[in-house]
Amino acid sequence: NQKDCILWPFSTMGLGYASVKDMVSGRVMGGHRLACMIKRGPPPDKKLHAAHECGVSGCINPHHIAWKTAKANAQDKKRHGTNNDGEKHGLSVLTNEQVAAIRLELAESARGAQAALARRYGVSVMTISNLARGKSYREVR
């Protein structure tokens, strides 16, 4: 069935992506990339990603995978909710709720509040500045 995901039952790479060994080159590659190559041919540009349109990293259904730019792949991840922006990021210190509270306080207070907020939340003044300017946690309002 073209609509159902086909989940790879064998070894995986990080984040659950299928791991296969190219018998010609001996290199390990993503099973989803191999599935895309089988269905759609080699990527027209080496920079293109084999992107999951279903949002399931372990899926190798060639009907669910297409060659896309990094930007289009990132947009798909946002649509699927599999991106790692904001508090989902492994190195995130602040929760989305804290970011919203900081931004609200910044909007209501004087500029000197950034240092006080940084101390209160245990982050740098640069982190607070980036929040205030929308440079980080862009998706939090």
C-alpha cells in the first residue's frame, strides 16, 4: 500500500533512520536515501535531502520520500512537528513558556531589564537579547 509507512526493522542510525551499507562503495547510508534513489533516481543535485513527506524517520516507503532542498525539508519538519526548534532542541535551557514570559516582561520594561532577566533565568545577556530581537525561539510568541 502506497499510503502506509514501511518501517525499517534492522539497524538504524541516529534518530531512527534506517541504516544500510552500499555494497559497491562500502559506505553506510540512510535507507530512506536508498529508497528515494530507487524510486526517483539519483539526486539531481548533491545538496538535496531525501525528505520524508510522512514525517516518520524510520519509514523507507519510496512513495513517502522525495528529493528536497534543506529549506523545504525543514519546512516539512515544522509541519510534521519533528523539528527541534525552541525547547525541543537538545541544548535548550529555557522552556517556551519561559521565553514567552521573558518577551512579555521585556516589552513592558526598560532596556536595563535584560541583565536582571539573564540572572533570574540563569542564561547570558546575549541569550535574552537574542530572544528580544527574535533571533532565537522564533516560533514562541
